[in-house]
Amino acid sequence: MKKTEFLNILEESLKGEVSQNIIDQNITYYDQYISKASSEEEAQVLEELGDPRLIARTIIEAERMSKQRNQRSYTYNESSYYNQDRMYEDLPPKRKGIFTSNLKWYHKLAMILLLLIIFSILIFIGRIVFRLFFFIGFPVILILLLLILFRKR
């Protein structure tokens, strides 16, 4: 298959399915992509690209998904589809998480102080429980173990 045949099949497969602007953009893209290869490598590049009808199906599906996304309140600008500078405009806004929130610095400081206070309280309670166990629980367990040993004899 030659480059012109590939581009013609791609264009015919896209006609009636997507806008002329999208067809022109894709034809220009693939024309430039194939033209970058030397005449000897052109056949290899066309083989790697595969069936132009399959590429057309992929473009059509991507366009349909984009239109569905538009209906869900995301805007889509056809001219920015292949524009490298505005490549990520079509992506939905990122969700804010705990580490990527738009809290002010003093809110974050207050949250850190609150966590430190809670952590300090837990350590304080843990120390009390450990002391109670060491001074009361440990001797009780030791006495019980001695009683068990003496009962067996």
C-alpha cells in the first residue's frame, strides 16, 4: 500500500462520521508522519500503522466519546484536538484530595497541630495503660503462673 492509497482510504472511512475539520487534521497528521520516513522506510511505517479503516474507527470512537463528554458539561474545542500547547484542556478537572486541597496554610497548620495533640493524648493514655499493666497486671500474671506450677506438683 502506498501513502496516497492509505490517506484516501482513511479519508473515505472518516467522511460522514466526523467533521471535515477532524478529517483534515488527521489526514495532515498521518501525511506528515508518513513523510518523515524515507522512501525505503515508507512501506514499513505503513505496515506499522496498520489498516487505515481501523484507525478511522478509533478516531470516530474517540470523537463520539468526546461528544458524550461534552454533553456531561465538559467543553471540547475541535481546534485544540491536536494542538500540543492546549493538549490537556479536554481533560476533566482533577478531584481534590486531602493532599491536593485548596486549604490555606493556617488551616493545614491547625490540622497538623490537632493531629499532634491527638497523638500526644494517645501516647499519654498508652503510658498509663503500660504502667498499670507493669505494676498490677504483671505481678498478678506472675502469681497466677506460680500457682499453676505449684498445683501440678
